[in-house]
Amino acid sequence: VTLAVLDMSLAGGLLPGSGTMRYAQTMAFTTLVFCQLFNVFNARSDDISAFHQLFTNKWLWGAIALSILLQVAVVYVPLLNQGFGTAPIGWLDWLICAGMASIVLWMDEIKKVVLRTLEWRAAHNAA
């Protein structure tokens, strides 16, 4: 997922306004950060949906908000731009990063549905 965003963001890529290495690195880095944020929901359970009791852990939501705030700082604060090798990106770029990163969540949700279905069939076929 991260490599796909990096490739789309490079010169001649699929995203308008692409072309600089800093832009591509910022897009890839932001996508990687969002992948980890989406993956934190997957880590709650191997078989229960990530959306089950989604808002019960206030500390988790605080940590996610702080992580997003820090990522915004890395992207927009000039001193942090230099330190992390990032460049400012537009709101559409943020949506692209979040959308691509969410694939991690959706793929795991599909896996959980398939596994639950197979377990249900095995239990009912054994009876």
C-alpha cells in the first residue's frame, strides 16, 4: 500500500501535482502512519470485528488523535519538514493516504468474516 502511494506520487505518477521526491516521501510516510493507526483496530481481536464496541477505549482514541496531530505537525511545521524530509500536502492528499491505508482494516475485516463463516460451516457440518 505504501509503495503504491509512493509510486503514484512520483513524477509521472497518477496524482496531479506529483513530481518531487519530498512530496512522494511525505505521501508514503503519511500512508504508513495511517496504516498503523488502522491496524491498531485490527489488533484488538483476531476474530471479532474491529467495529465491535469501537468507542469503548477512550485512551486509544486519545492516542490516535495525538498521533494524527503529530503527523500534521511533521507535514506542516517547517522545522519538522527539514528534520523528517517532508513537504506540505493538500487535503485531497490526506484523503488519498487515509483511503489507501484503510485497506489494511478492510482486508482484515474480510479475513475475519471468511474465518467466521468457515468455522460456522464446520460446526454445522459436524453436527
